Amino acid sequence: MYLPEPHPTSSTRALELLETASADPTRSVQEDPEIRAAFEEGLRQLAEDIVEHNPGLAHLLLGMGEAPSPSVHGQN
């Protein structure tokens, strides 16, 4: 009996992209729009998780965006 190939799931595609990018991540992100989009989506999801679960850390990271950072100067 013939069984068609299953459609690739997003997790399968994510693993394929990760394998492709692992050899030279910087070049892969710069040259491949699909890898760049996956990287940006992952980064966006990470940022949303940080804001949701640890708003203090989110504030600290945003304050570290400029050097020297007046909003986090002297804070631990």
C-alpha cells in the first residue's frame, strides 16, 4: 500500500533550518531569508517569554541597550 509522505511539521522544518545554519550561523542568517525569519521569530518569542515571566529582567535588558546605560547604572 502506498502511503504519501507526511507534510513536514514546523518542528521538523525548524530542525532542518538549525542543521543548515549550524555550520556558519552568522552567514546563514545574513544570506538565507528563511533562516533569518526563523531566528527573528525565535528571538521575538524569547523576548515575549522574558517580559511575561520576568519583567525585571526585561527592564534590565532594555536598559543595557545603550552604553553606558543610565537606567541600570549601579544596579545589580
